[in-house]
Amino acid sequence: MRLVYLTSEMAPFAKTGGLADVLGALPAQMQRMGHEVRVFMPAYASIDRKKYPLSPAPGLEELDLHLGSHRYRVGFATTRQPGTDLTVHLVHCPALFGRPGIYSSDPDEHRRFLCLSWAALEACRQLRFAPDVVHCNDWQTGLVPLGLKTIYARDPVLGRARSLLTIHNLQYQGGFPASILGETRLQGSAPLFHQDQLKEGRLSFLLHGVLYADGITTVSPTYSREIQTPEHGAGLDHLLRERSSRVVGVLNGVDYREWSPESDRLIPHRFSAEDLSGKEKCKEVLLGKLGLPYRQGVPVLGVVSRLVAQKGLDLLLDVAPDLLTRWGFQLVVLGSGEGRLEERFAQLQAAYRPQVCFYRGFNNELAHLIEAGADAFVMPSRYEPCGLNQLYSLRYGTVPIVHRTGGLADTVIPFDARTGQGTGVAFEHHDAQGLRWAIETALNLYKNKPAWRRCMLNGMAQDYSWEKQAKVYEELYRRAQQV
């Protein structure tokens, strides 16, 4: 098949979350499977040009893009994704992408990603690359399905293209004032927009992606069901239920070339299910780097997370003081985000310094070391479309402690010491009592060394590779073409 991927993020060039990891792995895997692949993303100023040098894009010329009364000169560049044969096309428009970060709250935020969307399709026309499927991701490319059915419906290159929209997080919908309709290039199709929303003075990019995409996926089976309920549907549940036959949950995969203890270049001691000795050595290095004492037999709980309300870490902060005092475990936290959560973790560290270290910010090497060196990993998310850290934790024999929601429910099987089945600890009710129970359950399990080892090895045996998950997308692409 001929496949086009449109994305606002892609690892390693630009990343804020799991979207970048998915696009950093799925297109390259589809290319390895024999498909013709084109990826388009913005040429952000924040992309490291020395590390990822850009080259002129063969066969592509600059174009003038008109978005209402706004005119932009748009060019194209290419770069190679490290470790793959995949060429990535970058949409070059300094007026829109020459800013410090990936996203902004600027008044032209909608035009930034309209530029990405339409420039990418115009590039396909220049290249005479007729895609079978255009894979859109999140709100930033949410108007492309409607554009393919209207602007490009009779185009000799794009007229046969079908669209697949992946919702990575339904909470982010790309909502703007209805007055921007004239800047979308779709004003001639105004009757096809959601009329009630327009009357309310609003226009949601993601809503229209849900209405017009030929296929809709989200990043775990449980989340695909959750978003069709009023509780988790963020106002779109009724539309998703209407299209439920087209809504499919596909778990994100893991790039085991980067996240595997047998080959991880960022950890000091490698290990495997056959020889776990390197894990304890990684634990000792981790604690030493963070200035905490290494005490054999004392469990270490790890957290690597954005510090935002979604991640449920306020629950951990509520129960940690009592649990740290009574159980004596150690806690290492890596992350940044909301100021109130950062401050509370800093206060926890100050009060329990021999036991707790809070590293404010992000450090990729430390993230790998926490996954390798911690005994358990805490993810008490309020909701979690898929989650990747629990998948990393399973691979590293780091027992996940999770709230049973979204992708966490799909990937962490509660361990039963009687049968030896299961891969972690999961709690049902998202409250302090539920998390307290889960952590104490894990700490009691840790005392039972044979059962703990069994739980570790069960997790390490799981396969969430992209080789496996890409085959599901391959089938969905074929299904979308039959619409």
C-alpha cells in the first residue's frame, strides 16, 4: 500500500508525549513490511539541525498557501529518521513554525496545523504520490478527512485516498471560534460542518475528523470503549457511538530496540529473564546517582511522568507520607508539569530525603535507569488512553502498579500468587484508598521472593512489539479502502 502519515510530533525530532513515540515507530515498521511510506511533520525551529541535518526535498517546490486572508510561503525539507531507512518530509514555514516550542496558545495556532495538513497533501500532488490511506493523528490533522471528501474528491492523485484518524487523547480536540471557518480552505463546504456547533460559535477539528474519517482508531481497546461513554467521551461520545462500527482500539507498540534490558545502551548493566543480576546493579547505580543510600532488600518505587492532573499523582502525594513511614521503601520521581505538583514533590523530598528523590524536568538516560533499577513502577492515572511506561516496565521486570483504566487495564494483569498468573497490581477505584491498597499489595508481594520473581518474569515475557501491532494497522488500512 501507499501510506501517508500526518503528525505534529515524531520521535526523535519533536516530542511531548506518546504521539511522538507512535509515529517514531509505526511508519518505519510499515516501510519494513514493504509498504511505500511518506511522513509529513512541521519543520519546528526546536528541531536540532546539527543532530538531524535537513536536506532539500527532491521533486518538491515551494508553494503559496492561502488560509483566508493569510498568505504563507511554504517549502519542504527532508531528513532521515535515525536507525531506519525512512525519509521524513518537513513542512518549512518559519512564520508558523519558527517558534521555541511545538505547541502554543497563539491566535494562529489553527493555521499552523492547517498549513501542515494542506501543504502535505499538495506535496503528494507534486510528487504524484497517490496514497491509498492518509493516516491522520489527533486534532491537528482532523480536517483532512473532510478535505479529502471535498477539495480533493476529484483530484487525479488524491481522489482515491481514504483516511484513518487516530485519537491519542480525546481531551485535546482543537477547539476554535467558528469565525476561523473562512481560514480552513473548507468554507465552500460549510453545510458539511457540524451546524449546532457553528451556531454556538465553535469549531472543533477533532469532532470533524470523527465525523468524516473512513476509519477511527484509538490507542487501546478499553479506551475505545471508554470514550463512547459520557464519563470519558469529552462531549464526543454520542458521535463516537454513532460511528462505533468504525472505532477500533489498537494498543501502542514498543520499540524493543530502544526499550529492552538486554540491549539498552543507556543503562550501566544489562540483564535478561535468564540472568536478572544486572537489575540489582542498576538499582544500586540509580540510587547512587540520585544521592539515596542503597540498602539491599529495600524496595524502590519509580515514577516517570508528566506532572498533570490526568496522571493521578496527587493520590500518590496523599498516601506517600504514611506509607513511607510505615514501610520504609524508597521513591524516585522524574517529571515536570503543574507547579503545585512539582512543589508538593519537592516538599515530600525535603521531608523524606533519605527515602525520596524528586528530579524536576526530564532526562532520557535517567528515565531508562529508573525503568531498569526500580522494583515497581507507579501509574495511578485518572484515565490513560494507552500508556507506554507500564509496557517499558513489564519488559524490564519492574512490576507496574496501575489504576485499572484505558490501556493500563489492557496491559497489566493483576497477579495471583495462588496461580502464579499475572503481571502487576491494578486498583479499581481512583481514590487514595485504592492506591494505598495497591502499593501495600505490591510491597507485601515483594516480601514473597518466589512470587515476586514469577510476576517479574511474566511481565518480561509479554510481547507488545511494533512488529505485532503494525499488522493490526495494516488490516485497518485495507478495511478503510473498502469504504
